[in-house]
Amino acid sequence: MSGTAPERLDRFMARANAAYYAGRDPFADFITAPEISQMFGEILGAWVAVTWQGMGRPDPFVLAEAGPGRGTLMADMMRLMARVAPDCHEAARVHLVETSPRLREVQRAALAGRTAHLPAWHDAIDALPEGPMILLANEFLDALPIRQFVRTEAGWSERFVQGVGFVDLPAGDLPDGPFDRPVPAGEILECCPAALDVARGLAARFARSPGTALLIDYGYDGAVWGDTLQALRDGQPAWPLADPGLADLTAHVDFAAFAHAAVGAACHGSVTQGTLLARLGLFARAGQLARNRSPVEAHAIHDAAQRLAAPDRMGRLFKALAMTSPGLPVPPGFAAAPGMAADEGERHEP
Ligand code: SAH
């Protein structure tokens, strides 16, 4: 392999993850919020219903999810909406953005009988049909390919993959990205052009027709930097450049850069996942579900709520950003959200 030409990191990551999601069961390697507890999807189902009210109850509307994994989040949202917001459930046309044929089949099975109208699948967010839309994405942006730039005394170099190692080559034209941050020499700044394209695409769409997006992921918000590329193989951390397609490659999401790219749309947050779920009633829901259960079951429900929301578990690292058409109400859970001032101007430790 050492004789091969260097491959830019984002191209390597795109190739590796396409093979990984097409061929492997990602959920053998990691567990996501909707897989931890049905409460996650129920709470976001109620969030969709309230957001839909605030948008003027458009009927029909596109209810989209990007990167739906096993379809658990959408299935849990649908079950809740059918019960407490039947008008919204009936108006929703479910559209899923998923590139893996294998996961599309898993999602189809998960949603069978749950939606009022048959769901449809698309390869990309910009292929979603026009019209009023609410879009959710949980742990989608972190799977998109990143570029890594190394600050040098002279400017920037860029990391390429050669064999199982990195080579730094002088950077040509820099892409749009947060290159104005005070990154010290020798440190890495990441840039995810595909995520910024999502931000720009949604902002342009939300200028044409009413829309709200909720993006939840692990990441950082503020003028920070650092190497966050990581690989999970068979549930264990692995070297990201070994055996492309056998490990899940992710990078933390740069919410500040995402919001900055969403020109023309209103962005709210980020807020931490813990704050969002607490504001949306996670602990009340847990109490309700735990009532009349055995002590063991009740403990499991409360523990799942803690796992989703406690700062030392998923509650702080995971963050949520809402993006809306200009003039729409602030979505539930985002009012008066304080910024993440604590991580301004620092290296971000994954
Ligand atoms: N949202 C789910 C799954 C997260 S895993 C959950 O919370 O459980 C990431 C998901 O994004 C998978 O469904 C994967 O197939 C999909 N995905 C990854 N890259 C993608 C891309 N470029 N376009 C569309 N879907 C993608």
C-alpha cells in the first residue's frame, strides 16, 4: 500500500463509511439515543407535533429524517403522534434519507403499519420533495467525511492518507471553513464540507417554504479545534486508517461552523442534549413510564433517562441545533438558549 498515491482524508472517509454502512451492522458497534430508550423518540414526536402547530399545521408536510439507522426514532415518533397528535400524524409524509440499501429494508420493516402514508426513500437531502418540512437527524452529520488541516508557521497543510498512515501536504485552496480561529501551530482544524452543504441546502430551502430542522449529534460549539476523527470496530476504538469499511468512522460536529453556513435561516442553540430533553419533559415521562412497574423495570427506565441526559453520559457531549425559516417560532426546548461560551478558543478534547 505504501506505493499508492496519497488520498485526501474526506475521500478516504467517504469510501470507508459507504462500505461500512452498506455491509456491516453499525448497531453491533455503537448504541444511539433512540436505541437506548423509546422515550427519546416519544419526546421528539411531541416536539414534531408542537413544531408543526407553530408552522401553521401544514397539511400535507414532509416529515424527513436523515440517516435513520434502524428506523427506531421515526417509529417511536409515529407511535406517539398517532396517539396524541392524530392530525399531525395524518398530515405527515415520511421521507427518509438513507444510502444503505440494507438499512432501508430495516427501516421499512420498523415503519410498517406506523405511518398514515407509505414512506419514501432518497439518497440525499436535496432530493427531498418541495413543500413545508420538518427534518430530524440524529447522529447523521458525524458520519459525513471531514478534511483535516494542520496549522503550520507558514499557513496550512492538509492531511492525506497513504497506506495506514497520514501524510501532510501543503494545502492548496482552502474550502469554506473556520480558518479564522486562533489555532496554534501544530494543531489540527477540521472542516466538514458535506455538513456545510447540508446547512446551506436547508437554509436555501427554508427561504422558499416553511421548514424546521433538528440536528442532534456529538460535537462542539465555539471557536475550538482539535483532532476528533475516531473509529469503532467491533465495539472497540480502532485505528481509523486500517481496513476501510470494517470500522465506523466519525468526527465531532462543528455546530458553530454549521450555523454559520446556514445563511438566511434562523438558528437556535446549540443546547446540550441533556438540557433539551429535560426541557421537553424527559424526567416526567420517565416517572410516568416507571409507575406501576417492578423496581427492576423502574430502575432501568430512570437509568435510561440518566444515560440520555446526564452531563457525564450523553447529556453534555451531545448537542442539538434547531434551524427554521425566518419568522417561524423558536422550536420547543430552544428558548433563551445560552451559548456554549465555556469552550471558546480552546482545543476540543474528544
Ligand atoms: N439516526 C440513527 C442512525 C445513526 S447511524 C440513530 O440515531 O440510531 C448513521 C446513519 O446515517 C445510518 O443510517 C447510515 O447509513 C446513514 N448515512 C451515513 N452516511 C450517509 C450519507 N452520506 N447519506 C445518507 N445517509 C447516510
